[in-house]
Amino acid sequence: MKRRDFLELSSLAAAGALLLPSFPSFGGSVVDPARLLEPVMDATVNKRLADAALNAAKSAGASYADVRIGRYLNQSLFTREKQVQNIVSTESFGAGVRVIANGTWGFAATNTVTEAGIAKAAQLAVQIAKANAKVQKEPVRLAPQKGYGEVSWKAPIQQNAFEVPIAQKVDVLLAANAKALENGASYVNSALFQVNEQKYFASTDGSYIDQDIHRIWPTFGVTVVDKQSGKFRSRQALSVPMGLGYEYLTPKAADKVMGPAGSDVVGYKNSYDMLEDAGRAAKQAKEKLTAKSVTPGKYDLVLDPHHLGLTIHESVGHPLELDRVLGYEANFAGTSFATLEWKKQGKPYGSKVVNIMADKLQPGSLGAVGYDDEGVKTKQWPLIKDGILVDYEKIRDQAHIVGQNESDGCCYAQSWQDVQFQRMPNVSLQPGKTKLSVDELVSGVDKGIYIAGNGSFSIDQQRYNFQFGGQVFYAIEKGKITGMLEDVAYQANTQEFWNSCAATCDESDYRFAGFFNDGKGQPSQSSAVSHGSSTTRFNGVNVINTARKVG
Amino acid sequence: MAILSKDDANTILKKVLSFSKADECEVTLNGSSGGNIRTARNMVSTSGAVDNVSVVVESRFGKRSGIATCNEFDDNTLRRCVQRAEEIARLAPESPEYMPMLGPQTYLQPNAFAQNTAGITPDYRAKQAGASIALCDQKKLSSAAFLEDTAGFVAKRNSKGLEAYQQYTNLDFSVTVRTPDGTGSGYAMADYTDIGKFDAGRLTQIAADKAAGSVGAKAIEPGKYTVILEPAALVSNSDASLLGALMNAFDARSADEGRSFLSKKGGGNKKGEKLFDPRVTIYSDPTHPEIPDLAFAGDGRPRQKTTWIEKGVVKNMFSSRFWAQKSGIDATPPPGAFIMEGGTQSTQDLIKSTAKGILVTRLWYIRPVDPQTLLYTGLTRDGTFYIENGKIKHPIKNFRFNESPIIMLNNLEAIGRPQRLAGNLIPPLKIRDFTFTSLSDAV
């Protein structure tokens, strides 16, 4: 009863206290936490099961088949102030079989992971493919892919978060809450999300790929209420969802990146100091209550990587998904301004400073895997070179459409029971090649705003017009941060915005923003993706004031 | 096996309860079976079938609670599931917001199930999708559509004597039609409990007309305009929405804690205050024949007919049982859907009475900007038209808006005839001074 979901939303989420993601893998069974530590699936058993599926598909008439046997583990902890609200551990296990028969895709999934069960799913997938072939107009064309034989890939984590006792994890969240309360928070919600995907992929190309993937995301939302004025302000965590283990929660000095002098902003690279951030969040939320309301107009924006990652995601990552460009997402997420014709015109997507790479490789990123969900080895490739669009994000059945003969390796399904399709890889702005610190960047700005943290976001269905908020805003006057601002949002057009990109800091400032729940497709599927960048300047962007009077 | 009868469900529920050694135990069975078909570029892109039943067991020892689930029904699996819930409960911290499980309840009897819908076959889906495609093939337009249907049941029973059972069906359809050159786009959506009136071709025709009509859009200056918002611009089942956001904010605890637009300066909430135009009345009623709903909330509380806003005055807020007890109010559960009262005018009638204004088919990518004022931003999409002297004059380019549903429901000019959308009954609204802040080139 999907239509009824909207009122079942947490009222806390509605109040902006903590923006909780929709958590797709919660579809699994709730299990004892100890279950999450049971050994990963046995590759020998998986190979036998996979062969049963591939053989059944071929006998039923498939010209191609792949099978994904997946065990998806999740654990989430939720607290508010001094109490634990919920601890949920889930497991979902099953297999999905995808086939091409009569030139058409078919897919079926089952949680009966036996040779007979998986073979039955394969036969059903072929049946569906043959039924759909009757209304199909063009046969599927797959980019060739040689088999890799038996290979494996493991995320380079130091500590599996599921091995850490729940009590210890609860302590960290409650300690962060205490820091926020000590520093003036009226309310604080915190959460820790942990994911382990154990995936076995096999295809008729001759690949048998065993992968073990981990993700982690500690987060919180702090609210300060001023009872007298009735005003309230919130600040969300500046943590980043990462493709890391529990080591992310052990802060290291080398991973802290200071914002510009006078800003009281600290960003985080590969480890996170949750307590420090919670204390700072409470102070900043309090300061927001009395901060100066922004005067609307044109400003030079200096955007921190936590903030800029969301702008990159919406205005570069999405418009360059080839299925969107071609119209496959027209009824839901939309299409794209960056059509094949637009690309041919060679118009600048951005200024010469703008170099954007796609990848599924960067260590610690959410996109990093060895092979994608259709058995293609992952890689890095350029999307925008010196401001010019040079390529899209594509998978095996799309490569031929743009005259290429290989996939980019960015095919993904959120679980064994969903069909894999083209998803956004990591999309990252390359740092500047010449040395440039954040303070040096700010010193050149006469009238500007420094924005840290991602906040409100909205963009049209072809990715032209967007509006972004943030977590904290600071006025820049004559090269210096002069104080906090409130009610800030900027509106721009994707091409104007990226063409106004004036400079980006060097790689010492480079770090990720990440998202656990990028939604796409019908029925909607979620995927996790990171965006790297350094603090970057954009000139003359239109800033609006979002304050309103009601009641 | 996806839709169990009341008797079959009870047999399983009673068996599970008999395995319990906890102080309190509650068992819920959720089952559904259905399917979907997706099209794009006038072709079927994906289709699938889903069939699943699951058991959720909640066990409690004192103020400690544990939950476990399973989707197999042999005695061993069920017994293990209960044991797991009990193990997790023993490990859990005590909840300071513990409330004892509910005892026997009396529920309304909505008829939310239609055999018609439960009997949908893959052929039926292909036929409806085929009709949508054929119409666009013939008109040389490009369509993308999604049809999803579900038949299901919920059954619940606990050790305190609570018993609940209900069946439901639902079908959602949406279609976007675009002109081949990408300069026109139109949209239509609908949902049904009983598919007797569903016709994908008819809905595709509406989207096709909007697509053809929106070719050659002209840019007009952003600013404050009188708008006619069609129901799809007010509620949605795939995005946040202005009215959905407003109703989501009717939580008593957030208001009492000072972090909602319903919070009162100095403490407390705004129940009883007039916050909207006196013509605004919004209520929920699970037995409404046009949008029959589940008669119980997730925790087993009965859903009654409840008025949230009456003649512009805040009448009720929903609340958790814990917060209701703490603050001495009724523990009203959140509704599954809502009904906004309206008049008899069609969208066409509203257009006829408009000297200058904008007709909005749909709003999109709606996100909160300021929770204090419920300010939201988003864009118009798939059919935006300029109205002059009671007639649609020409299509216009899409706008970004920044507006609050609170301000919107104070700037009310007229209310049309409510229609079912995303499970709600929503009228088209004519609103003055709706705030558009920039233009978008998107089609």
C-alpha cells in the first residue's frame, strides 16, 4: 500500500530534525545481531547453484543469462537524547536470474536458493522474456564481455562494524547526544547505519565473481528551540556515508580539514569525530537562531565538499545517466538536457576549471566495487574534460547506442530480488592542479557566501534549474569571513553555474560527500554513491532569502 | 498463498502466540500478491510479479521489546521466530516510552478489497500497457508509463486479546507522454481500489493532449500569480507534496516540543487556532466509499473518522500512545489518507472564472526549505498553461516555486470538486499570489 506511506513518515523527519533515508534493504528478515557475523557464503556452493541457474536458462532457450546470489545484511541503531529508540538487524538472502531470450530481457527472483529453486526462477525469467518479446521492437544488443573465471573482491575495510558490540555503538551515539545537549541542543536524534552486501555473480560469459562490500553511516540532527520567540533551527551531521568499516568512527587528526578562518567549520575525510561534530552542531544551531538574514542578490559562492557533492550529484551525476538521456526514466525521474544532440554541439558544460571523472574505484567511496552487477570490471573514465562533455554513464546494453563497445561497469541492483540497471557511479570534481588553500580561495572573494554541509535540494526533471540550501552559511566580505548568515538558498541553471566555476582548491582539501539512498526506477530502487571534490568557488550566483511570515 | 482468509490467518496467529513465553506478544501477518509493468519509448521495458507473506513477532519482557520476522510457516520456523524475538527482547534496553499492548478493539468495516483487482493477470497488464503504447504509436508521440497492482491482507493478534483482519486491493497507473522533438510533455495518473473504471488508454489520451498542447511554450516573468493547481499538483504517491507535507506536520509531539509550524510561542501547540481560510476542511475517514482504507493503524489502534482542519481551524493532531498519555490527549493515530472538502466546480469551471492565471498540471521535486514555516520548493512539470479571460491562452515555460501550504491555504480563491488521487480525495484549488521564483528550461 505504497500510497499510504507518506503519512507513516517519521514526524521527526517531517520536522527536519533528522532526515532519515528510506532503507530499501529493510525488506529482509529481522534477525539476531549475531547472525550478521555468520560466515560469508561459500563460493563452491554458490558456483554449483549458479551453474544450475545458467544451465536451466540456456536449456529453456536463453542466449545469455546471469545470476546474482546475494546476502544483504543491515543493522541500524536509533537514539534520541538519552535513550535508545530502536535497534534493527536484518538479513535478506536470495537469488535473481536475468536472461535474454528472443532478444528480450526477462528477470525472476527467488528466496528458495536450491538448485531446483534457482533453476525454476531461471525458467520463469525465460518465460517472461519470451512473453515480452512479442511486443518488443528492437533486440537487446550487449557489449561483448569476456569471462573472468573465478575471481573475488573485498572492500578494504579494517573492522567489520557488525563485529563491534551493540552496546559500544550505542555508547558512541549517546555520547554524541550528550555533547549536543551540553552545548545547548534542545533535541538530538542520532543513528548509525551499517551495511554488508555479500554478492556472488555468475554469467554465461564464464565469470564467477565473489564480492564482499561494506558501508557505514553515522549521523545526527540537532534542534535548538527558542521558546520565547517560538523559533527553532536545526543542524545535521557533517559526517559522510562511506564504503568503510567501523574504523570510520575512530577519529584521526589527519582526517580533519578546517574550513576557512572565522567559519568554525570542520570537514572530515576517512574518519569522523562524531562527538566533536555534535557539540559544534549544537553551537551552530543556536547561532543560527540569531544570525543575520541574508540580503538576496548575486554572490560569489565558496562551497565545501560536503555541500558541493550534492550539487555535483544532481547537476552532473544524474543528467549524464544514459538511460535518462534516452527517455527510459521519463515517467518518473525525468530526462536530461544533455542529449546526444546537445553533446554534439560541443557547448561548454562548465568553465575550463571543470574536470569531472566517473569511477567505481576510489578507496573508501560508496561506489567502489571490483565488478558491477553484470560482471564488468570497474574503472575510471572522464565525463567532463576542461568544461566539455566527453562521455556518459552506461552499461552493456547501452554502449552501442553511443558507438562504444564496452560498458562502464556501473550496473547495480539494490538486492537479489530487484533487476539490475544503470546507476550513477562515483562522480567527482578533480582538485585544482596548482596549490590553493581554502583561506587563499576565500581571500579573493569580495562579496560572497561560504556554505558548508548539504541541505535542501530540488532540481527539474531535465536538470536545468536547481535550488540548494545548506547546513551553515557565512558571509564573506573583502576576502574575510565576517559572520553567520541564515535563510540562504541559491538558484541557478546547471550550465550557467558550472560555467561560473572560477577555481577549486588543491588535493589537500579533497574529500567525499556521499548518499545512501539515491532513488531511481519504477518500482524505485536505492543505490549508494560518493562524490569527491575540493572547496570550490562559483562567481555571481543568485541567492534568495527563504524566510517567510506565517500565522 | 498470498491472501490468507481470516480463518487461515487466525490459525497461524494463534499457533505463533501459543509458542510465546514472553510477558506480552503480538503477531502480525502481512501478505500481498501483485505485479507491475513499465514502458518507455513506446515499448515494454520491464515487468515483474511479487508474491510474499511475512510474519512479524513482537515479544516483550517488562519494558524490553524484541522483533523478529519470517516468511515460512512450518511449526519449526514459527517457533524459532518467536524464540528469536524473545532473545532480542532480553538483550534490548528498557524503553522509557513503553506502553502496554492494546487489548480488544472495535474497528470500522471499510470495504477496501475488490475481487476485480485481485484477479489481475499478466495479460491484463500487457493489454493496458499495450493500449497506452498503441495510442502514442498512432499519434507519433513517445510514452513512458508504469502500472502497479497489489492485493493483500493484514492480520494481527496479541496476547492481550487484540484481533484485527482486513483485505485490500490497489492499482496505480501513471503515464508521461512527450512529443518526439522533446518540446511538449504531458502527464496523467490515477489509482483505484476496484479497477472497473480503469482505462490506461483514456488516461494516456489526457497526457497526450497535454503534451501536444504544451508545445511552443512561452516564457513569462516569474513572480506572484493566481494559479489553478490540479490535484496532481497537490498530492503525489512518488514525491513529497504540498498537502502531504502539511498533513505530515500534524504530529502533536513535534508541535509540543516546539519544532513544528503548529508549535505555539512560549510552549504548547496551536490546536483550536484558526490558521487557514474558513473554507478549508480536511478530514480522514477509512470507510469513505471512494477511498476505503485500513481500519487500523500499524500499532492496532482503530482509525476513526477524524477532522484535522474544520473551517480553517486546527481541530486534531495525531500522536503516539506514549505522548498522548504523557500530555493527557486522545491517542489519535495518523491517518492513511485524507479528504479535502470541496465544491462542485470542475477544473474547466475554475479556468472559466479566471481573468489572468496559470494552470498547473503537476509539481515536482518538492523539498522542504524551512520547517518553521513549511516553506517548500519545487517545479511545475508536464503541462503549464497561461489563462486569460477564462480561457487557456498558451503553454508557458516551467517555473520553480517557493511556497508554503499554510500561506497557500490562506490565499484561497476557489475550491473545485474533489477527486481520488494517490488514495486521497483532493479538489483542484485556485490560489492567489502563488510564488514563482525562477524559470526553468525543462520540458
